[in-house]
Amino acid sequence: MSTLKTITDPFIAANGSDLLDAPPTMGHALWTAPAGRRRRPQPRGTDTVAVLYENREWMEPLFAAMDHRGVRYEGIDLADSAYVLGEHDDYPLVINRVSPSAHLRGHGSAIPLVRGWLEMLERAGKRVINGATSFRLETSKVAQYQLIRDLGLPLPATVVFNDRTAVRTLLDGFPFPAILKPETGGSGANVRFVSSRKALEHLLDTEDGLFGPDHVLLLQQFVSSGDGSILRTEFVDGELLFAMRVRPNNTFNLCPAEGCVRPSAGLDTDGEPDVIFEYEPDIPPEAVAQAREIVRAARIDVGGVEYIETPAGDRYFYDINSTSVYRADMVAASGVDASDKLVQFIERESRKEQRKLW
Ligand SMILES: Nc1ncnc2c1ncn2[C@@H]1O[C@H](COP(=O)(O)OP(=O)(O)O)[C@@H](O)[C@H]1O
Ligand SMILES: [Mg+2]
């Protein structure tokens, strides 16, 4: 006998049920998605790991390294994807590689899609590499800066706003020059340099589309390193793989991937937007320890942080990244095969999860 109760909706009872083919029931919870929806049914105990991404191009080194080590994986492109709430494929491990700059490739909707998906997976007890907490940090500068402050590290003065008039009430005494950046960062998109209060007010008065896709902007004190360089560290499972010194010229897009298109920052410097990446073998142990602590607190399994060191020796962390793309020249210079390190970590985590199933 069916345990389902047919419940007539009071609205439909009052308005007639002829709008519907069949009376509404509470049976929806028992709906089963069509088998064809599944990407590839995974038998229980499978060792195939799932990789969520939105930019296939950036996946090539990881997939090549997984092929090389014989790690089985299923790539899932979130640029156009669907999942059933409450259903889980039996992957032992899920790896999230969605980038906050997805909107630059027309894949912005991958961000809210994966956010919910990661939460669902973790609520069900799935192990996700770079899971919901790290993704929340990755897509919120405000969350990043709160974490940096909580760790007792210094932060440049920062004002958060969603309105051109509201921000003016907080500008008295603000230490210009400054950087204007969106709450959801990524590849320096919509980052602007503002030399003075006057320059900011001009921008606020004249610039259409100042607010990026997320509508919240941060005005942040500009920190000068003297030579314009910044440092970027890369970690896997708490281990520093390498650090690089990045020298931007006329751009804020420091995306390390080969082939990244760099819009000009509109600065008064000569030349085309360009970035020089140098292997930096000598970052101070204190900087490594601080960067590692940030990555750990952000629950980032794979990623790193950016910081600027002033000529006086003060260090300011200003960006937390969990979408690492390893440059071939850094791998060569450091002698660390970063993609292979990542795959070894994936293998370790996958094995741990598979053991739990026995
Ligand atoms: N407070 C700052 N002082 C000086 N330069 C900054 C500051 N914040 C950001 N920048 C510059 O802008 C670039 C992009 O900013 P970032 O916060 O890293 O955004 P994204 O998440 O888009 O990479 C940085 O790599 C750096 O060159
Ligand atoms: Mg950055």
C-alpha cells in the first residue's frame, strides 16, 4: 500500500484544480532523476575523483598530471551544468577549481551554482578539496580581510561601499592614494588606481559601470613596494611549493596563466600591459609562516596568498587565492613539479576517503 498522502492545496481547492493535469501530492520528495542525467554512474567504492571547473584550459596541466599518475577523474564543467538537490554521485573526493574570475569568460553563474553544490556535498559528509569555506573566502575580499585581521596581521585602511554618495561620508582623512577593487576579485578585473580624493570623486561622478557584477566595492589604501613588485606564494596541503615576485607594468591583472589577456590599468605609465614573473627563492621564513597560517585558516588545500613588502620592511597581505595555475617557468626554476605535488595530495585524500567506505 502506498504511504503517500494526497494533499489538496487550499489555493487549488478554492480556485479549482483543472489547472493541473493531476492533483498535487506530497510525492515530490520521491521523484527520481532520469538515469540519463547522470554523467557516469559511479559504483560504490569507486576511485574516480570529480573535478569541478569552469575554465577547461586551466585544467590541462592537472589532467595531464593525473593521467600520468593513473588517477581516475571525471571533469565536470560548471559553465553549463545541473545537479539534483540531495543526490550525490559516489565520488570519494571532489576537487573545486572554479575561479572567481569566471564572469570574465561568460561563466559567472558557475559561482553561485558551485557555492550551493559545495555546501550540499559537505553537509552530506563528502570531502571536498577547496570546499565551501575556502570558496567563500575566494569570492569575498571582505571575508579575506576579516580573516587577515583576525590573525593579527596588518591591513591597509579599507572602506566597503555600494553607493557613490555613502562612500563620501567616510573619506575625510582617508590615506590616499588608493586602490578601488570589487568584493569578488579575480584577475584584477575592475581594479582601479585612484591618486587622490579628487580623482575618486571624479570617478564616482562620471564613471558608468563603476560597480562590477557584485555591486560592492572596496576602497583600499595603496601600499607601495617601491619597485611596484608583489609576492605570490603557492601552497598544497600546507607545503610551500614556490613563491614568485610579480612585476606588473600598466595592469592589475596578475593572472599567472599563460595566455591571460591583460586589460590596461589606465595608469600613466608607458607601454602595453605586461607582467614579469620571477622565481623568488628567498622569501623570509616569517612571511612563509604567516602565509601558511592564512591558507590554513581559510581552509585552502590548494592556493596561496599575495602580499606587498614596503621599503621599510612592513608586510601587507591583500589577496587570498584558491585557483592556482602553475606556470611552466616557475616549475622549471623552482624544480618543484607543482601539478604532480597536487596530484599526490589528491591521491592521499582519495585513499583516506575510500578507506572510510570499507
Ligand atoms: N592595497 C594595495 N596596494 C597596492 N596595490 C594593490 C593593493 N591591492 C591590490 N593591488 C594591486 O592590484 C592587483 C589586483 O588586486 P587583488 O586584490 O589581488 O585582486 P584580484 O583578486 O582581482 O587579484 C594586485 O595584484 C596588486 O598589484
Ligand atoms: Mg590578486
